[in-house]
Amino acid sequence: MPDKQKRKLPQRYARFVTPFILSILMSAIVSAVATIMSVGFGPEFAIGWANAWGASWLVAFPSLLVMMPVVRRIVLLIVEQP
């Protein structure tokens, strides 16, 4: 049986995949903390978090698409390059 090679996206998609994954993780964490702070970790948490996560991700992903090039330029200015 031949080894199945996992398919990967071409490198050119990294500029979209990075902010996509980062926005999912960061919006999930931040919205969870904000939801816990406002309603506590009880029965209302799951619904509140789901609503907050969805709304925050809709803002986070496009924001990261716009801001990632700016952040990369700032990092190049302050971090020594090899």
C-alpha cells in the first residue's frame, strides 16, 4: 500500500492562513476571558462565549489581514536580522 502524502496548501496561502488561525485562537481566548468576567463560569457561559466569539472573530480576522503587514514591518525595524 503506497504512502499517502498529506496535501498541503501552497506557500502563497501562508499570508492568509496565519491570520486565520491566529484570529480563531486569539478571539476564542479573549472572548472566553471577557465572558467569564461578565457572566462567570456557569450555565450562561457557553451561549455567551459562542456569541462573543463569533462577533469578535468577524472583527479579528479582517483586522489581522490588514494589520499583519504593518506588524511585520515594525518587527523588522526593532529586531536584528541575520
